[in-house]
Amino acid sequence: MIRFEQVSKRYPNGHKGLENLNFHIRTGEMVFITGHSGAGKSTLLKLIMCMERPSSGQVHVGGQDLRQLSSDDIPYLRRQIGVVFQNHQLLFDRTVFDNVALPLIINGTPRDEIGRRVRAALDKVGLLSKENVYPIALSGGEQQRVGIARAVVHKPALLLADEPTGNLDPALSAEIMELFEDFNRVGVTVLIASHDLSLIARLDHRMLTLGEGRLLHDGDQP
């Protein structure tokens, strides 16, 4: 599903975001990326989404070499990907239903199909009764659940999450991770950047550890 081959990312100011990364994430895996702040976790996710391009090396997603994608091709790549952010990035002037429906509207999904899919996604995250509520009236954990519903409503093959439990207490963090595991069980490839080692340690999934932009340890390897 995802393959990095000798991938490096350097910025104009000379900062090295990533350095010679090599790893392969198989379809249907759930993998954590850990490391200190600034280790390169967010940069790695941005390369997968083509929000940034590598300075060298090859990034493959779903069998595609991302170097060969034009700017016109990138929206089609992103339709295969759901993204969950730490700060939710919800629209507070729109209802929960309208927030979750956004990816489907952008993709041109028929109106009757939008209603069915949005309610199925909200039901999956336990918020079906809140579809007409505005995000400001929700707790932080509920807002994160709305973000997850929005990320999966278009049935992506790949789900990315950048510090999805960073602002939540331990109990809510565990519930959010259970949701990611639920999606993984039905075949979605899940990649989560997180520094919450105590939470990750309780979950039986592969872990890639970054340090100063380098891959220090791959949990699949001895």
C-alpha cells in the first residue's frame, strides 16, 4: 500500500525533515509512527498526501509512484485517503451532518447517497443522534469523532491520522484508538502518527520510530 525508497526531504532553510527512509506498509496493516516533536512524523504523512514532495527517493501509494503524478492527478489520489487531524479542522458554522458530508459533496456524490453514507459514518462513531448539532456544542472527544466520520465517509482505502489523541484524556484516547482498530478490521490500511507511547504499548501493532528524520526502529524487524 505504501512504500518509501531512500526518501529524503530537505527544506530551503537547510532543515532535514526526513533522511533516507525505507519501509513498506502492506495493505490492511495498522501502523504507528512515533518519535519526538520534529522527528518527521507529520512530514512523512504530508508526502503520502502529496502536500509536499520528497527532495529525493520514491514514494509509492497504492501502486502509484507519486513522482509521476501531475497536480491534476493529486485530487484523485486524495480520494483514496482519509485524514484525521489533531485539531479536528471542523467548520463551526455548519452542522455535524454538513461537516461529514463535505468529502462526498466535493466528489460529486448523489444527494440521496450522501445522506445514507453520512448517517452510516456517524452511527459508526456513535454520533448519529448529533447530526443536526453544531460542533461548538460537542466535547473535544465528540469533535474528534466527527473528524473521523468525515475521514471515512467516502470509504478510503487508506486512513491517516496526525496526533489524533493529542488533546484528549487517556480514556477518550483509548476509545478513539478502538475506532481506528474497528476500521482496520474491515480492511482499511491505517497509519497513525502519535507520541503517546503508553497508549501505543497497549496495542498490538507495528511501530516505526523516527529520530531526527531517520528511521530508528521498525517494529516488524528484530
